[in-house]
Amino acid sequence: MVCLALGMTGCQRTESPQFAAAPKLGELSVGLQTAAQAELVKYTGSFQQPLLVAEKDAPAVDLTRGQAVYQERCVQCHGVSGDGAGPAAKYMYPKPRDYRRGMFKFISASYGHRPVREDLVRTVRQGIRGTSMPGFNLLHDRDLQAVVDYVVMLSRRGELEEQLIDLAESEQEVDPELVKADLVTTVLRRWNDAEENEVQPLKSAPKFTTTHVERGKRAFLTKGCSKCHGEDGRGQTLDNRGNDVWGHPTRAADLTSGMLHGGTRPLDIYRRIYSGINGTPMPSFANALRDEPDTIWDLVAYVLSVSSRRREGQSPTPGPIRPYVPVATEPAPQPAQ
Ligand code: HEC
Ligand code: HEC
């Protein structure tokens, strides 16, 4: 974009960005690297001409537009290849998403699944409150849809690349037929599976009363939530240290912060509890609470009540909480813009 603004003169020596190869690719022999790269380019193109891994009859997507929006508004955090390591990412907590695993946190489908399109649209439009992920609700819908397609492209590219590396490692060759029949099909199946795995509550939401909140609090203390989130939901417990699958340290959300990352609709919170959160220590309670559909709604009522306490002017109990963990050593999360 800077180049465009400066006219052609400023641009000539600026190299066009490239998709970086996954570090694991470099561990293969040169022959295998070339073969894996060739297959990757066949299905996903290059930065100059990106391709979406998709079915033959899939609707056309405007990746040129998507790329322009992405390079202008997302790349500084999410990186050219979608590895989540853009120049601005260094001091952020949580880190921008590395799309290349196809794994997303705030989804409608159950644990382990891909997001449905609406999940990505919602995230980009609203942002993720309490993190550096801004909301882009002023983007023209065409640009928003295009950048979502571009994110899907980067994700599928990363997934295919990872599988190609695994295949090359285990077979010591990259058979194009196998890539087409197995690897590409696997990537597509995962994305197509999401919709039919959307979590619908076992029972519809009740009208929340203080009774739900009280029962929810009891469940919070007895079903294991307080182990990570602390008895008061602030997450100040010794056990509250973990890593996510992207290799970054993570902690259980401070539920009292008033900034629920995954959304504040009762259904959002229901899905977080029922499904857990992909890639993080937040476990799924689908099995544990299978026979207690009301308990999940009670917990939702409790989480909602805890999360609005500060806004209602009630401070959480002051003073050290047992067991006490000193204030975060990582930089504090930045407010959404
Ligand atoms: C200032 C940095 C920043 C910018 C700019 C930014 N993001 Fe993010 N993004 C983040 C962070 C941080 C997260 C991770 C939040 C978390 O893990 O809770 C994230 C997460 C995401 C997710 C994952 C949501 C999930 O459910 O896992 C998507 C999708 C996403 N961003 C898309 C975009 C798109 C598209 C743009 C550009 C239009 C963009 N982001 C611009 C910082 C940024
Ligand atoms: C093993 C630790 C652990 C346990 C047990 C646990 N959580 Fe979590 N929880 C986490 C972590 C870690 C996150 C933050 C995930 C992220 O966004 O990176 C989280 C996030 C959440 C969120 C999403 C908050 C947001 O910002 O949107 C909710 C809601 C939640 N937990 C509720 C619960 C409830 C209710 C229980 C008990 C039924 C529970 N958790 C048990 C670790 C845990």
C-alpha cells in the first residue's frame, strides 16, 4: 500500500512478500522439499496468485481483494503466511492466531472442529474483546467476506503443508495421486464437517434468575471450574498456568474482567463450556455434564453474573486470594480497539 501511495518510483527495489515455508520443511532432504513444495504450489498457488483448496464446484472467491484487505489490515499481526507472527505480535498476550493449523478458538462446532463461516465473519466483524484483535465492523461486507476467504485460504494452505511434510517424512516420497486422494480430501472434509457438528443446546435457554446463579456457583465450585478459574472466577490459582497448542503460555480467563473473549450471548458461553476451547487447556464438559443440561445453563448464568459484577460497581473481594499468584509477568492484555 505504501508503494501505491508513493507511486512506482519507491517500489522498484521493494521485494514482493512471499509465503514463508514451515520450518519443518527445511528438515527434509532437498529432493523431498522440492516435491512437497511443488504439490503445495499446485493446490495453493503463490503469494502473487493464491489459490483456495476447494471442491471443483465451489463458488468462486475473490482472493485478490481478500489479499489486499489482509495486507492492509491484518498482516502486521497475523503475518504474510498467517503464522500469527507479524511484526506487531511480539509483545501481545494472547498472541494473534496462527491460522496454519486450521484451529480456531471461538467456534460453534464441538471440540476439535473447524469454524463455520459465520464464526469467522463474527470474529472479524466484532473483534475479540479483551485482546488486541480489533473489530472491523466498518469494513464493507464485500471486503469482509473476501478477507474471511483469504483467512480460510491461509488455513487450508497451512494444513496441506503440514500434511505434505508428514507424508514426505513417513513415505520418503511425495506421490501426487496420494496427495490428491488423501491429503486434499482430508483438508476439505474437516472444513465441510463443521456445520453438521454445530453445538445446539440440549435444552433451550431458561430465563435466568438468582436461583440459576446460585446453582451455577455451586456447580462452578464442585465441577472443577474453580481449579483453574479460582473460586471467585479471577483465575488467580496456582494451577492456572498452561500452554496452548501454538506454543504460547496461556491462563484461564479472568471471568470477572467483563470482557468475555468468546462473546457474551448465553449461547456463546454455553458453547465454551460444552465444547471447551480448541487449542487451550479449557476442557470440554460435554461428557461430564451429558446428563445435566440444566447445569450448563446454571453455569452460564453464573459466568454472566460474575462477568458483569465490575460493570455494576461491585469490585471483586480485595486482597490476596488463596493460593495467590503474583500479578501477571507477561504484558497485560491490550484493550480491543
Ligand atoms: C492488532 C493485532 C491484530 C490485527 C490487526 C488483527 N488481528 Fe486477528 N487476532 C489478533 C489476536 C491477538 C488474536 C487472538 C485472540 C485470542 O486468542 O483470544 C486474533 C485472532 C483472530 C482470529 C481467530 C479467532 C478464533 O476463533 O480463534 C481470526 C479469524 C482473526 N484474528 C482474523 C483477523 C483478520 C481477518 C484481521 C484483519 C481484517 C485481523 N484478524 C487483524 C490480533 C489481531
Ligand atoms: C484446566 C483448566 C480449566 C478448567 C478446569 C476450566 N477452564 Fe474455563 N478456561 C480455561 C482457559 C485456559 C481458558 C482461556 C482459553 C483462551 O481463550 O485462551 C478458559 C476460558 C473459559 C471461558 C471463556 C471466557 C471468555 O473469555 O470467553 C469460559 C466461559 C469458561 N472458561 C468457563 C469455565 C467453566 C464454567 C468451567 C467449569 C465447568 C471451566 N471453565 C473449567 C481453563 C479451564
